[in-house]
Amino acid sequence: MPVEKEFRPKIVAFCCNWCSYAGADLAGSSRLGYPADVKIIRVPCSCRVNPMFILRAFEKGADGVILCGCHPGDCHYSTGNYYARRRMTLLFSLLDYLGVEEGRTRVEWVSAAEGVKFSTVMNEFVDKIRSLGENVRLGDLRCKN
Amino acid sequence: MQRIGVFVCHCGSNIAATVDVKRVVETVKKEQGVVHAEDYPYMCSEAGQALIAAAIKEKNLGGIVVCSCSPRMHEATFRKAAERAGLNPYMVEIANIREHCSWIHKDMEEATEKAVILARAAIAKVHLNSHLQPGESLVTKRALVIGGGIAGIQTALDIAEAGYEVDIVEKTPSIGGRMSQLDKTFPTLDCSACILTPKMVDAAAHEKINLYTYSEVESVSGFVGNFSVDIRKKARFVDMNKCTGCGLCQEKCPSKKAKSEFNRGLNTRSAIYTPFAQAIPNVPVIDTESCVKMKTGKCGLCEKVCQAGAIDYSQKDEIITEKYGAIVVATGFDTINLDQYGEYAYNESPDVITSLELERVMNAAGPTKGHLERLSDGKAPKEIVFIQCVGSRCDDHRGKPYCSKICCMYTAKHAMLIRDKYPDVNVTVFYIDVRTPGKNFDEFYRRAVEEYGVNYIKGQVGKVVPQPDGSLLVQGSDLLDGKQIKMRADMVVLATAIEPEAGVRKIATMLTASIDTNNFLTEAHPKLRPVESPTAGVFLSGVCQGPKDIPETVSQAGAAAVKVIGLLAKDKLLTNPCTAESDTLLCNGCSVCQNVCPYGAIGYEDKEVNDHGIRETRRVAVVNSALCQGCGACTVACPSGAMDLKGFSNRQILAEVDAICR
Ligand SMILES: Cc1cc2nc3c(=O)[nH]c(=O)nc-3n(C[C@H](O)[C@H](O)[C@H](O)COP(=O)(O)OP(=O)(O)OC[C@H]3O[C@@H](n4cnc5c(N)ncnc54)[C@H](O)[C@@H]3O)c2cc1C
Ligand code: SF4
Ligand code: SF4
Ligand code: FES
């Protein structure tokens, strides 16, 4: 009987340097695990994340994209996360319309002290993506092997 | 195509136990442009850095990737190493394979695979890195200290002694903070005012220190070395230059029913008041809420009696703008509100008080002139019960999860002082644990038990019930004897948890300094950078960073001062070169970017452009790299795709995305 290969999603996490990247570091130093499917890209602030980056990730075969920033009011640059929040709300609903379900995208605020939250959020997100299965809608077929 | 070197660190076994470093080396060698890859037990060690330098020179590397711990840890180390070997420091990228990989994964296969992917992303990025040059900015040689408690005073004195100007902004009418409210201090039992007042006087008299009391920070802009701060000097209605501090106005003021904040509301004060006798400055303020003149227009007695003519009812708040190179937060603490702790009957009985209130009761200048008496009937208590950990180490929503650290010691102090002065009073202390680490601390606690016969009971108090005869019934448990206790007390003292001063959140937001879930300010590194905030140029002093007693506060205050002095001693600072830049050919001068920039870093200039042979003058965005902090907000807002961020460019981030999704 052929063994069905376990679905391992590709997940990109954009983390702002000041809070959420530090939160991810704290999750690490506290040894709070989450699946290896999550790969983090460091950006100075959540407001640096261009919708284009997220579209590109889905196009290149990502199954989920999460954006993490500082809590509202705590952005190192004061207002960056407010911009990010507004932009992502729009982008995510547009993506949903295009068939990339809302569950594949997420915005989460994680402070530098919230290692536990970082790990919990990532575990939840990976579970969600696993339940949704592979992302087929935006993937550029030429990118698949 | 750059010539790239990859350096994979074992971090002892921290990385190597979960990530097959040799396999990472072998795999990345196949990546485009990688001409060198090797592993080493400790890349950050001198030998490790030498290895990197040697490879840069021998292989003529144009960019390097270090697969190691977080860039927040050692990015600076490896950049310096590259620079020493002649490589532009911004040609270094870090793949975080420790915090984001080996430490959170158990399976070697999985972790190794992920480490390779993280390395690939960093390699893809470094290919697109450019030779950035940090700019320079000047340092304003003046410091601001927010909060004039013992922490703020000590920090200011130390900075001033090094020859720099310091301003202290204190929101209450006097400097001194909580320590001025204490009676005696552990572990030596010296009188708090006797050791604090001279320091307050020193600060006020120091030629380099300027006090803004009854003032608050209104707004902060700028960055390390170049902060600009608006300070609101609240109207005192008393001219600081004319007042002689005679106190006649306070005596004559007919409105004497305002609760004294200094005495924790246990007695009253006049509408024109100084919080306490040794207040600095010794210049009263008028509290508009209780002043008859302010409310009804009639009275004006203080103006009449003041021989110096210092009273000025028309005074207005004043906003002062000052420039600073460094800012120290020293906003201290308060005790938590006890409304949620109905079981201790704090709101029901005046004979249930907090420890801070007891400090005032025991103080000669306090509401009872230092006599230990019940606040309900003025009778001398015979039986006193102390309850420790009220709201500390509490796992429900009512209290704080942390240990307030000072309560075990001050409760032992209170118990001892009471037994010393009133040997016929019985003192019982309910505790969960007694925690007394610190020089001469355990000895101090043992003296309370052994010499002064204080009755310590390990157990919690479930309820305090006021009795019809005016006494209090204390119901608790004795965990060591395994029995329930019911005892009668005349007074109950609650060692109430402390928490950061309520206004600290606002301050932290203004400074963009991070704060933890309990509102304590976060340090840049919990072990190695304990007095710096992660925000450059902002430093932490005293209890605003975490619970501590006076000796610890003073040491930390000195440490913060040293960091400030180190900063102010520099004439210039290197600025972050990862700033925004707009492409004059793409920019159409729409002003969208200017509107989102939180630092006002974007302006417009008319520039000559040559657009495919068409020469014309266009209005284009120009970023002031001294003001730009590199957040990137503008890059995403720009509808023309003209704005990009150096060091985190669109192409660099897309390359990382591609490498991860490959
Ligand atoms: C009951 C009790 C007994 C104690 N007994 C002892 C003892 O015996 N020995 C000992 O070593 N320690 C003792 N302590 C601890 C001691 O009080 C603290 O360690 C010390 O006061 C901390 O000093 P600080 O300057 O950090 O904070 P604080 O004393 O709280 O000073 C902070 C100052 O900042 C001001 N401020 C706050 N917010 C702002 C703002 N937004 N703008 C401007 N100004 C602001 C406040 O008005 C205050 O003046 C005791 C504490 C308590 C509660
Ligand atoms: S990156 Fe753009 S928005 Fe951010 S500070 Fe610089 S110029 Fe302003
Ligand atoms: S948003 Fe873009 S196009 Fe508009 S002014 Fe700024 S850089 Fe130019
Ligand atoms: S820096 Fe974290 S969201 Fe702006």
C-alpha cells in the first residue's frame, strides 16, 4: 500500500526587528518549539512588508504567510503597525476573493517578552495551514517541480 | 555575482547537537556564488573571527553569511570582523539557525533542512547587498531624567559630576519619590529622610542640574543623541523666584480638607501646599480643585499674607522645549489598588492598612505624629497581624505574577521596629515564603524572629472580618502545623504588591521604548545590557525596570549614569545607513510618502532629470538620511514604486522569499 506522504506546508513569517523577531528569539532561548515549516524573514518594521512580498510568496508556492509586529501603540517607529494592519486587512480580503482563503494569512502582534505567544501562534498557524492543505490558487505552475 | 563565503557555527553543541553543520556546509557550497564554506565550534570567538577574516582576504570574498545565533546577538560582532578584514560591514548577513532553528526543533533531519533554507535565504540576500556607509550625527551634550525619586536623583548626580548638564522632570511638586515617604530603611534601620534629604539638596544645588518639578513630559521626537522634548511646567500659582518658603500661606489657607497624597490620604492638607516639610523645591503649589479662590473667586488669603508677593493666580502652564542627547526613565512605582481584594477588608476597616501607609503612621511627620495607633479610634494596638504577598506571586487576574521583592524585608523591618518601640505589642506575620537574599538580609530577618520574638506563620490568610467590638478577626492557615487559625487583631498590615507608576505606558510610547506585560520597561538584554532600553539613547533607572530596594536602585542608577556619560562623551554618532531612498526617475512627487513618515524625514526638491533623453525639472522626494530611521513605511506607501529601503530593499526581501519558497 502506498504510504501517503505527510503534507509539510511552506510558511513564511515576516517579523519586525524590534518586537516580534525578538519574541521569536525568546521562544528559541526558552526552547518553546513550533514546526520547522515556519521560516522567518526579518524586516525593520511590519510597515516594511509590501503586499507584493506576500503575493510573491504565494506565487512561489507558499501555503501560508504570517506577518508579526509590535502591539498597537508599541511600534518602534510609533505608527508602522497601524499602516501594516490597514494594508493587510485590504490585501487579505482581496486574496480571499482570489481564492487564497483568509486562514492562510494572518497578522499577529507579538512583543519582545512574548516568547510563549510566538510559539503558540506559530503552532496554531501551522495546524490551520495543514488543515487547509496545499495552496493551489495563486501558485505559478512554472515554480512547481 | 558576488563571491560569497558561508560560515556555519556549532555554538558548542547548541547548534551542532540538532543541526548537522557539516551537511549544511556541503549543501550551501552548491549555491550560486558560494566560493567558500566552513564550520567552526565558536564563530564569535577570536579564533572564529580570525578564520572569517582570513577567508575574506584569501578568497577575496565580496559578501559573507554567518549561520549562527540571532543577529540581535552577534550581527555587530561579525560586521566588525568583516570590516577589519577590509570588507564593507554591510556585506554581512546572518542566518539565525540557533534561536529560530536548533533550539526549537528536535529532529536533526528537519532542523538541518531548515538551516540550509535559512542559509540560502541569507545567501540570496547578500548577493544584493550594497556597500553602505553610515552617516554621522552630532550629540547634544545634555541628559533628561524623567522621575525624581532616589533613582532619578542618583542618576542625575552621577551624570552631573561627570560634567554634563542634566534636567530632572518630576511630576509631583517635590523630588524625593517613595523613599521620602519611608520612615526607617532596612537593613540598617537608618532614617530615610536623614539619608535622602542631603541627596535632594545636592541635586538642587548642583550647578549642572536643573529641576523641573510639578512638570511632565509632553512629547518626544528625534533619536539617540538628538532628542527634542516638550516639557509641560504645570502652573504652581506661586512664583518660584519670589517665594521664600516661609509657609505662612499654608498656615492661613482656609481650605484644609484635601487629602494629603504624601500621607496616602490618611490625613488632610491645605489647598496651597508643599507635600512635606523637607520638600525640594520648598515652594508650594495651589491645588485648583480645592482652592476657594479658584472655585468661587473669593478668598485670596494666601496672596494677602505672602510678604514676598509670590502668589500669582494668573499663572498658566508653560511648555518648554529642550534638546537632549540621552533620556533616562526613572518613573518608579506605586502599590496596587486593593479593590479586588475584598477578603482583607481594606476598604471596610480603617485599621487594615498597607505597608506604605504604615510607613507614614510610624513617621514622626505622619498623620499620627509617629505614634502607633489605630486609625479608627486612636487606641494603641496590642495585637498586629502582617500579611505578606498581597497581590504578589498571584496567578489570578487580580494580582501580579511576580514577586515584589521588597516586602519580606520591609515587613521584617516593620515587625522589628514595632517590637522594639512597643515590646508589649504582639506581632504575627503570615508568609508564603520568606525571601531574603542580599547582603545582611537574612541576618536581619533572623533578628526579627530570634531577638525580637516576631511570630512568623507559614500560611495564607483567607479572610479578615471586622468585629462589632472594633477588632479584626483574622482567619488563616498554618501550613507547617496543618491547622486552621482564627485570631483576633487590632490592626492588619498588608504587604501590598508594587507595580510600575501608571503613567509609564505613556512615557514608553513617547520614547518608543518597549514595556513588558506587567508594564515594567524592558532592558536591551536581560543579562548583558540591564540599564539600556532597546531604543538607542534611552536608559532605565530604578523600579520602573523591575522591583528593587534602595541599594539596588542606587547601583542601577549609577550604572545608567555611566551609560549616559559614555554616550554624551562622544562628539558624533554613526547613524544607521539603512535609510530610504527614492528613485528620481520613478518618483512623481505625489507626497504620499511624506504623509506616512513618522519622522518628517521626507522633503521635496526640484531636480534636473534625464528621462530617456527627455531633460526636465521635476519635483521629487528627497530623504534626509539624518532623520530617516529606516522603518520602511514610505516604501510600501509609494504608489510609483520609487521609494526603497537600503539594506532591506524590495529586491533583497523578494530574494529571501524566493529562496524560502524554492
Ligand atoms: C512600604 C515600603 C517600604 C520600603 N522600605 C524600604 C526599605 O526599608 N529599604 C529599601 O532599601 N527599600 C525600601 N522600599 C523600596 C524603595 O521605596 C524603592 O526601592 C525606591 O523608592 C525606588 O526608587 P525609584 O526612584 O525607582 O522610584 P520612586 O521612589 O517611585 O520614584 C519615582 C519618581 O518618579 C516620579 N514620576 C513617576 N512618573 C512620572 C512621570 N510620568 N513624569 C515625571 N515624574 C514621574 C514620581 O513622582 C517619583 O518621584 C520600600 C518600599 C515600600 C513600598
Ligand atoms: S523609511 Fe521612509 S517612512 Fe520610515 S523614517 Fe525613513 S523616510 Fe520616513
Ligand atoms: S510616494 Fe513615491 S512617488 Fe510619491 S513622492 Fe514619495 S517617492 Fe515620490
Ligand atoms: S517595529 Fe514592530 S511593528 Fe513597527
